Amino acid sequence: MKFLPAQTLLCFPFILLLSQSSLAANPAHGKDLHNANCQSCHTSLMDGNPDLIYTRPDRRVNSLAGLKSQVTRCKTTVGVSWPDDQVEDVVEYLNTSFYKLK
């Protein structure tokens, strides 16, 4: 089948939509990654309340860039090899659950 220019233009929005949805961060996956790799250390650091690391008054993270940087530092410290999309999933989970940064 040979595509004509008009047919190609009609397909473009669908291709764009599919590519954007595959790039969107997945906070549910981020939660799974976080719970499997971060929870025990944070529990230890925060005397049994791992969420306190995100909600304490003197928290270090105050921007999305700072959150991504902190997640990247922690993954390196722990030794997990998350690719960028998994880092984004964890950032999205933490931001929607705790930080609410814009």
C-alpha cells in the first residue's frame, strides 16, 4: 500500500500520541521501584518512618530538577542501574505522592 501525503498527515497525530504516551512517566512503576530499592534505607534513616524523609520540614528537595538529582544520587549510592525512564518514574511517584512540585 502506498501512502499519499494526505494519508500520512492523517496518521501523524496518532503516531505523535503513541510516542508521547510511551514517554510519560509511570508513577505506579516508580512506586514499585522505590519500595523495592529505597524503602529499607529510608526506614533506617528516619527511625522507622520512611516517608518522613520526604515530608520533614528541613527536606533538601525544593524543585523538580533537585528531585531528579537526588533520585539519581540515591540510585548511584544504592547501586541500582535504572535507566532514565525508570528514574523519571520514581521522580513522578515521589512528586505526586509527596512533593507536589511544579
